[in-house]
Amino acid sequence: MAKPETAIEERTGFPSEIQVLMTIPYVSYFPALLIYAKLGEVDRFDTHREVVSYMRLNPTIRKSSDSRMDGGVSKHESGRVR
């Protein structure tokens, strides 16, 4: 019986979008597949900032008077993408 990972790879293959995502450091096949599935058609985004915002991977920034606190990635999105 084949492993589930092997079955997924056989069904989805290696689309060019997955290969491009895998050029990002620390992004292997399954994270690339997850990002690809979550994003859908990337042509609908005009800039990379729109993609980051859509995926909610933008860092949180809190400002008040003289102080500024840079936080981590927004927690509103699924932890799978983070």
C-alpha cells in the first residue's frame, strides 16, 4: 500500500507554480502545495503586498505616541500557512 504522501504527489504532480514556491528557503513540496491551494489564481493580485496581506503574513505593528512595537505574523490566518 502506498504512503499517503506518495499518492498526493502522484495526483497533483509538480505544477510550475509549486516548483517556483519550492525555490523559497525552507519551503518543501507540501508547504508549497498548501500555499498554492490557499492562493488560487495569483493573477488576481497586482502586487506582492496584496499576496502577503491576503495570506495575512504581514507582521503586526502597534504604535502609540512615542513607542512602536513590531510583532510577529498576524494570528488571524490558519497556522498551516504561517
